[in-house]
Amino acid sequence: MLETASRKSALKMPDTMARRDTADTEDKDIVQRVLAGEVEAFAPLMERYQNYVLAIVNRHAPPDQVEELSQEVFIKAFQSLAAWRQAGHFRAWLSVIAVRTCYDYWRKHYRSREVPMSALSEAHREWLDRVLTDASETSWQEMTRRREAREILDWALDQLSAADRMVLELVHLEGQSVKAAARQLGWTVANVKVRAFRARRKINKLLLQNRGRS
């Protein structure tokens, strides 16, 4: 059983890599056409990566801003095509633009939503007890999938700076490596390490301050 599964997985890997190579080649060809003046050739890239960009933006921006910010991502990508290093993957380059667009949104439009802790249910307070007594990263990420947990987390994230919010979401909530987060945000690895630690400490302090309030 295990050997059969391993063989199937091994057979799929070359096929997946071949598809990615094909997509990379097509992306480069399209970009070259756009840069040569064939502006309408950019449409297939938008169609190919529309859902990918929407998924990224949806993780980092308010629901009512997702569509507009996703469009902004493609506008920025179109305007910056000449700066794309075609030795890399267009998909990865696009993800960097998407994350930084969300970061820019929070920097420009950051608003604190004061949520009275007295309005939170017993389920919210139970979540506070559980997440603050379990330091494991797995528990942290699992808890964010619960509705009541997410409501408190959104409140706490709104109390952080835009930079702290983005690094905490990328490293602690999405589980990205510090190196990957640094690349997407355009920061040094050392900066991300420091900010990730401080952001986690800040949000825990916020939750502890409001723990058990009624």
C-alpha cells in the first residue's frame, strides 16, 4: 500500500513540474508581448492568477476590500512588468505584490475597532483561556479557524500596527518561514524575526489584559 502510494506520488511530481515549467514559459512569453506593446496580451495572466491573488488578499484584507485590492495588485503588476526578473516565477512575484498591497492598505486605512470585552460571550473567554495557556504554534493556528476565536483575534489585530499585523499573519497564522515572509514584505530576515517575536508578545499581552473581563 505504502509503496504503491509512493510510486503514484513520484509519478505525479514530474508531471506537476512539467506543468509549472510550461506555465513559466507561457508567462514569460506573455510578458514579452506586453512589453513589446501588445497590451491586451496581459488578460490571460489575469485570468490564470485571478483566484490565486484573491486567495492571498482574502487572508490579509477586510472582505469588502478584497475585490478592489485584487484589481490593484494586477494594476501594479502590469505597471511593473519591466522590473520583473524573468529568471524567477511570475506567480511568486505576483504573490509579493499582493502581500505588499495588503500591507499598504493597512498603512493607509488602518482603523481601530473598539470591541467591548463585555460584549463577548463565554465562548470567547473560554478561547482566551485555551490559546493563552497553550504556547504551541499548531494550537495557535487551529484556534484561529473557530468563529469566536477569529472574532477576538480580529479585534486584537486591529490594535497592532500595520507592520506587526502583516508579519504576525504571515509567520504565526499562515505558518510561513521567516525567510519567505521577509521576501514577500521586502524586509531583512532579522527584521522579520524581531517583529514576529514582538507582534506575538504584543497580541498575547492584549489578550491577557482583557482576559476574564466582563
